[in-house]
Amino acid sequence: MTTQTLIEEIQSKNPQITHAQISERLAAERIKTGGLLGDETLLRLIAAKLGLQVQQISFENASILPSGRLFAGLYDVSIAGRLVAVSSVRTFQGEEKNGKFGTLMLGDNDGLLRVVLWNEKAEFIETGGLKSGQTVRLLHGYTKVDRYGKIELHLGSKSLIEVQPVTKLEDFSPIEKFTSKIASLNANSGSVHLIGTVKAVYGKNSFHKNDNSAGIVMRLAFRDDSGEVIVVVWNEKVEEIERLLRENPQLLLVNARVKESQKGSVEVHVDSNTFVVSHHK
């Protein structure tokens, strides 16, 4: 599909917009994305912002984008990096059909990106095909905003996953580049990545959730070379961290949430959105 065909389709579905206006928007999007995205992808983004659906692109060899250039509403996105963390697969029940999904945390030279694998793509995790430390290329995905306002990449039925491509680990920045020091945390830090050592475990407590199901919470003393903080671990993450601690007290926490405690100090919360990885120096 050519850019002219896309422009004509946008105009046919929104006659109020002129060819000149579309061209102006296209030029603005080129500047915004630094020229890294093709005009077809940008025109699809413009259509999405106008509330229009246009024909899907026929997939060809996609350019690899750095994670820092991504924004919501992109289609046919491809990215490469190292797998920092891999979650277990979960199932869900929809109104029309059931499904499953798994999540990854991918690191490149720009930062860390959460990736969601849907249905058959999640089987890469179930079969052990995706593991922390591997390099991957993720092709033909699409971007969305998560509930915290961060960009994430989604892989569906038309997406491709290439494990251990020619790209090497040395081509990507180490995880330490994107982690925070405990001493720098404050109540406005939001989502953070931390590397540290568990110095003490303060026990577990059971509680009842809003739906009357049972929950569990555990508190840890977590230290790095800058200071110490209390980490509050929730529900299924309790068992996961206990298992990791049997082998190594050093952990990487990805997407942990910083909150203010009742006493006014900061504490770090680990929940279902947090990736926990055993870290070896």
C-alpha cells in the first residue's frame, strides 16, 4: 500500500480533512519520531488519532527501533534487545473466548520495555523458549500505554520472535545503567528498577482481599551501596522471592513501585507487575 493510497483512504473516511492538512501532520510526525518511522506507519498513526481504521499493512522486513522512540498507537513495530526478565503465563476469560498471555522485560540501549505476548506467542514462554539473558528480535508488534502511562509492546498472531539473532549481548547497555540507587528514592519516584541484597526477612502475614479471597504480604530489608529500604512483597510474588532467596540474596527488582509508608518514609512495593530476578555480580 502506498502513502498516496493511505492519504486517499483517510480523506474518504474523513472528508473534512484536506490533503494539505494530512501532509502537515505527516511532516510533524516525521520530526517527532526523528525520521525513524516510515510514512505508511505515520499515516496509520494519524488515522488512529482521527478515530479512523485503515487497511492493515502487509508485513515486510521491518526496521529495528530503539525503545526510546516508541509511542502509543504504532503498528508493525520491531525491536531488539536482551531479555532482562520473563514472567509466567497467565490465563484469562473473555466474553467470547478464553486466552492467555505472558510478559517480558526487554532492555536495549535506551532503557527497559515491557512486552506482552498473547495466546500462541505466550507459548514461547511456556515451552522454555524465552529465558532471561537471551538476545531477541521482536517483529511486527504494536504499542499501547499501560495503566501507569508507560509505553509497552504487544505481540499478537502476526508477530514474530527471533531468539539469539546475530545481535550480541555486548551491543546493549547493562541493566545497571537503568537502575536507581536506594538513597535517591522519594515518594514521587513511581516505578523503579533496583539491584540490592536482602539483609533480613520480617515474616509473612495473611489478610483478606476485597473479594474475600486470601492474600499474603511479606516485608524485607533491602540494601545497596547507598542505603536500605523496606520492600513490601504481595501475594504470588512472596513465594517467587522465597524461592530465589534459597539460592541468592541478591535480587533485581524491575517495575517496583515506590510509595510513602504510614510513618512518612518511603517503601518499595513488589506486586504482579514487578519482575524479580536473581542477580549475580
